[in-house]
Amino acid sequence: MPSNLPLLRTLEKELSQPTMVKDTRMRLVIDKQPEGTRSPNLADAVVMAYWPVDELAYDTSYDWV
């Protein structure tokens, strides 16, 4: 990412905070630090924007829309 990105330092801080563990049912649990961190935040938005999407997950019967 370009070093002159306006919120780069905030993004770096948010991306370095989460840790993950598995609960008793083997589900992935994301712990954000410090406690009370708001979600969704800037890091959530970046991850959602760049996460690959499986084209087969969408119903293509609405192609006319």
C-alpha cells in the first residue's frame, strides 16, 4: 500500500490487533484487542473488499437485473 494513504497507520494498528482461537466446538473465534474494539472497523472493510468471492455462490438467474 502507498505510504501516503491517509489512514495507513490506523489500518496497520487495526490489522495487528486481532488474534484467533478455536472454541470448544472448533469454531474460529476472532478476539480483538483491546477489549471493546468496535466492529466493523477499517480493517474489516479492507478484508471484506479484497476477500475472493466464489462466483458459484451467487444465483445467476437474475442476470437481467
